[in-house]
Amino acid sequence: MFKTINSIIIILLVLTLASCKDDVLPKPAGFLRLDYPEAKYVDFENTCPFSFQMNEKAIIKGEKECGFAITYPKMKATIYLTYKPVNNNIEKLLRDAQKLTYEHVIKADDILEQPYLNPQKKVYGMFYQVNGNAATNSQFYVTDSTKHFITGSVYFYAKPNFDSIMPAASYIKNDMQRLMETLKWK
């Protein structure tokens, strides 16, 4: 009987040790899917010396001296627009706008410049796409070179990780380009 109990204990011990394997199983392939609604644009006009089209899903906040915060609550992002009148200081305004963009060069992988020219509407500017883990992924400035100057940049309320926010950044980039293309001076 003692042999039977010892045999059972040894068998249980062997089975217990043999069953403790750390089999590594690969995770199934899965991808995050972010679907955003097709953008529909509405005209935005007020007493400022310009108007533009914006995404109807966005919300305008903080109208102060013709500067705006266009928020995207579901994406946790905001486009900040700043208006400045040109008073023989166009070179300084251009230099400041370019400096603001190139301050992100430390974290950026690259910065793509896309000039924008619309002589019929007298709107001239530059759109910057900042690739990498920079604080802002898109910036622009537009001017008529004599009276008006506007800068815009988008910021996300999240740690800059370009891979994670790329779908939202791309969506808002399109909205920013639409804003530039539809901007009219009054």
C-alpha cells in the first residue's frame, strides 16, 4: 500500500511538472480601424476681414481678435488660427511663421513644404506637413501680402506618436487645406 501511494505521488508530480509548459502562441493579426465621416463643409463668416469653409463636425471656439480654435472633440484635436494685420511687417510675419514650423525639426522626421498660390483671390501661402513625432503635424500661413496674415496649426491632446494619430492627422490635414483653398479676404 505504501508503494501504491508513493507511485501515485510520483505520477502526479511528473504530470504536474510535465504540464507546466510555456507555449508561446502568436497573437492573431489585428488592425485598429478608424473610420471618420466624409467631410461636409460649411461657410464660416463673421466680422473678421476673411471667410472660409470648415468641416461641419468641427466647433469654433474663442473668437478673439479674429483668432479661432477649431476643435474636433471626437479626435481630441484643435486647429489654432491666428490673424494679424500687415503693417509694413510682412517679412517679420513670414519669418515668425516659418520659425514656428521649424522649431519642430528636432522631433520631426521631415517637413514637406507645399506652396499655395491663388492670384484671383490674392491668397498666397505655404502648407507644412510635419512627419514624425512632433507636437503638430500640419501648419500653414496665408497672406495677401499687403493687409492680412493668418497662421494655422493643429495640435492633438495626446502624446505625439505619429503612427497612432496618423488617420486623424490626415483627416484634419485635408480640412486645413480646404480652409486655405476657400479663404477669401473681405
